[in-house]
Amino acid sequence: MSVLVLALVAGAVIGLALGALGGGGSVLAVPVLIYLLGFSPASATTASLIIVTATSATALYAHARDGNVAWKTGTLFTAAGVVPAFLVGAAAGGLPEVALTTAFAVIAALAALQMLRPSGAVAPDRIRPLKAAGAGAGLGAVTGLLGVGGGFLAVPALVSVLGLRMKQAVGTSLLVITVNSLAALTARTGTGGDLRWEVIAPFIGAAILGAWDGKRLAARITGRALQRIFAFVLLAVAALMLVDVIV
């Protein structure tokens, strides 16, 4: 299979995940870029941020049109995480890769298990700003530690901690992912290595189309079913990462 076809297929799958689940793009994009498309780890991380930023912004627009973005909560959530992300990210630079991978897998598994628990959502207008800021700061710290956009953790936090409905959490998480990824991408300007735009451009195009399909998919299934799908995706990612660490 040619590199172009792989890029198109992988882009469509990642866009579908972002559009339907509001997260998982950076978790999926980095290994695909490295193991299937031959990017170096440094180039893959930067390319992933470009792909996820463009795709998340597109999916955010689609969800916002249907009123599935809690702008006030999402803005507080995102702004509160910027400083912790930078501080923890700087401190995490000296940690062994095995420790970071294990932490990533454990946190993903815990988030998935939390999502599988029955939860009673509260009305968005009852959410307190301090609660949103506190959850956002915590996510920012974890994002800085793990080095990913954070959508796979934002959705569980928005549902379980802040009480948003699942579909609204998906839309709001795209705001978080877009801002976080754009900030990280800006910080990496000039350090991305060989980005191979002949691969990245079709990858982005397929991902954007996939995001629109994912958004339509999310509109056709119940919030609880969407929540369970997201949880099982997280558990699968966590299991694969733990196997990689052990082997």
C-alpha cells in the first residue's frame, strides 16, 4: 500500500474519532505517523499537532453550529490549563520514557473506567467557574506531563466533573484540543524537522472530511452509547501501551 493511500486512510480514521468522540486524535496520529508513514518521533509529534489543530478546528465549527459547545465553561477550562501545562511539561523533561508511557496508560485507563460508571449530568448553567478552572488546571498539568492534546482526558472531565452531557462534552473538548494543540505547535515553530508536506496535506484533507462524518455519526447515536465507545477506545489504547512497556 502506498504512503499516500495510508495517509488518506489514517487521516479519515483520526478525523472520524475527533468528530465523533472529541478526542483521541493525537493518541492515534503519532504512532501512525511513526510506524506506518516513517516519520521520526520529533517530526511525528509536530506533524500530529498540525493535523489535530486543523481537524479539531473544523470539527469544533460543526459542533458549534448545533449548539454543542459550552463556550464559557470551555474557555475557563482551557485558560486554566495553560500555565500548569507549561510548568509540568518543563519538569517532565527529565523523566524516563517508560515512566511517562506507564503514566499515560494508567491515566487513560482510569479515565475510561470513570466514563463507564453511571453518572447523573447536571445542567450546564449550574456549573461553577471555579470548578471548571480547577478541572482545567488539572488537565493542563496532565497534558504537560504526557505531551498530548488532552482530548481523551477532557471528555471524561467535562462529563464526570463538570456534568456536561456527552454530546456537549465532545463539542467543548474540541475547543480545548484546538487551543492546546495550537499553543504547543506555536512553541515548536522551527523545531519540527522534516515535515513532509506531501504526506501531511492529504492526511489533513482526509481527516477534515472524516471529522464531518464523525460529527454526523455522533448525532445518530445516544450520548450514553457514545460515552461507552469512547471509554472502550481509551481502554484499548491503555492496554496496547502497557503491553509495549512490558514487552
